[in-house]
Amino acid sequence: MVDDMLRTPGAVRDAERWTAHNYHPLPVVISSAEGAWLTDVDGRRYLDFLAGYSALNFGHRHPTLIAAAHAQLDRLTLTSRAFIHDQFADFCRELAELCGKDMVLPMNTGAEAVETGIKVARKWGYQVKGVPAGQANIVVAEGNFHGRTTTIVSFSTDEDARADFGPYTPGFTVVPYGDLDALTAAIDENTVAVLLEPIQGEQGVVVPPEGYLPGVRAVCTERNVLFIADEIQSGLGRTGATFACDHEGVTPDMYLLGKALGGGIVPVSAVVANADVLGVLKPGQHGSTFGGNPLACAVAVEVVRMLATGEFQRRSAELGARLHARLRELIGKGLVAVRGRGLWAGLDIDPALMTGREACERLAERGVLAKDTHGSTIRLAPPLVVTEEEIDHAVTQLAAILTA
């Protein structure tokens, strides 16, 4: 893929030599980035159509976010939650208002937000719903991806993520994604929550059937069960709305947020809910040394303010319509199916042509970076600052590899 005289091969070998092989990255070594573009150690530029799994919704080094980080670095970076700092209240208040909720619990990574949501739901079940001690269960969906901690992989249906990491944490019931009847049947008197991605990203940007999310909302309300929406990848403008749930007018009891909340600069996640849910936590029952630190809050509050204008949601909706229209033109010409919303697409390539990995390697040779998942499926998720011309360029490169 690259000439042996370039710096890239040596850097790739060094990474493979000194790093645990829990990832299989493309042989591209990035040294700088701006907006929707990346530059490798040899000066070659690539159009970023992964955006850090949606962590870079606002592009690389967005000037507003970089300025906020620089200003905070000169003042204060960490206090721990043992003290209150001057960025904390603004971040929590403005994120709560964006979500239409009362309370925010800041954490760092998406997996931490999910683990926090699970703990809160169980405690709510015992203290508020009256579930007998140790009997709480949570309903989840097949094909889910909520992280890779030992508890989370316990209810994964991806054997790569799950195998050989047992014993597994009990208390989860797995049902087919998009099947409202199966979900309803799985809820019993000890169910405390339904935990779902409104769009399953890792599974290949799978959008559930129309009416599914409103149905989940209705049954959760009827059965006194929390509806927890994992919007870590799908939220914060990615789908053409602030949250993917917004497309069907659904408000969950709890949002799990992350990735784009840190602006591509620092890891920031959050659990957002009303006081009757998050209020079950008392001092000493949950925490994080770095969660809600000053640097994280300074960046994240600017992210929230950028989203509050609606500009990035509109860009995602308008440019996403262009992206999906162009991609649909390739169905029957190498593509089998196209799914998604906004600037997020899952593409099924004819498996007789190539695997998803091969497709991403060939795209990289043409200066476009994307990510494969599950066989011949690839995902496209450009930063929301991408332009029409850049979208057209990326789709042109995809068409070229499909017909080469």
C-alpha cells in the first residue's frame, strides 16, 4: 500500500511491535489534521470519513474548541470531584437544558456512561420501583454495542467482543433488535430498564423499523421501566437531529452521551436524566477522579453551545441527504444496501467483490479513510463540517473501487 522508502512502514511496524493487538488499524500513520482532512507522516492527505466513531463530529481541531482548551490549560485542568470548579455548573446546566432533563452525571468514556446508567437503573429499581434485592434485570438488544467492559460484554452477541472474558455478569435479557413484541414479552416485574441504541452503529448503522422507538417508550411507561437511550455514537448532531430519538419524537428517561461531547480533544461522557432517577445516587456510591474535570467541562460546554444553535444538526440533515442519495445510486453497482440517517451510513458491499476490510484498504489508497464491520459492511461517518464537494469526492472514490 505504501512505498518502502516512506516513513509509514517503519512507524506501522513499531506500533505493531510495542502495542497489544486489540485493534487492526489500516497501515496509515497520521501526524496532523484539520477539519475533515488528515495528513500522514509522509505528507499524504486523507479525507476522514470515520470521524473517530463520531467523536470528531465537529472536525479535527475546531477553532472554537481548541481556543476553549487552550484558555483552560492556562488556568486549571483537574481538581477531582472533591471540590467544585468554575466550569462545572455551566456544563451541567447547559447539557441538562439541551437534553430537557434535570441532572447530569459527568464521566469520561462511553463505556463508563453505560456502566453508570446500569448502576443507576438498578438502584432506581430497588429504591423506587421496589424490585427485590439482587433481582433487577435489564432488557437489551441483539447486535448491541455499548462498550467492552466485563459487564457490558456479558450481554454482547458479538463473539469477538465476548468470548473468553467470562464469567459473565447476570441480570440482562437479550431480545432481537427492532422486535417490539419480543421486547414487551421480555419485561417482567423485576425489569428496571430497557437499554437500546436508537441506531446500532457498530452493527452497521442499523435503523430500527418506524414506530419501534415510540413503541418502546410506550411500553416502558406502561410497565414502569426506565428507557435508557445509548446516544454515544448517534447523538449530538450525527443523524441530522440533536439525538437520534428525536426523529420519532421520543424522549427517553436517560441519555447516555459521550464521543462528540469531548470535541475530539478530551474524553467526556455523561448520564443525563431527571432528579427522580439520578437522584437515587448519594455521596460515595459512584464517582470518577477525572469525570467532569475543568478541562473537559471547558471544552464540552462549548460543544453544547455549538449544538444549541442547531447549525450542525441542519448541516448533518442537508449534507446527509446528499450523501445517501449519491450512495443509493451505487446499489446494484457493487453495493447491496445503504442504511442510516444524516451523515451516518452503513453500506453492504457485494461479498463476491470484496470484504469490508479490503474496501477500506482500497479507499485508503485513494485518500479516503473509513471503517469496516462484520464481513462486507463498511461505515461512513464524516465530520459535520464536511462539504458537498468532499462528499462527492468520497463517493466517487467508492464508486471507483467497486468497479475497478
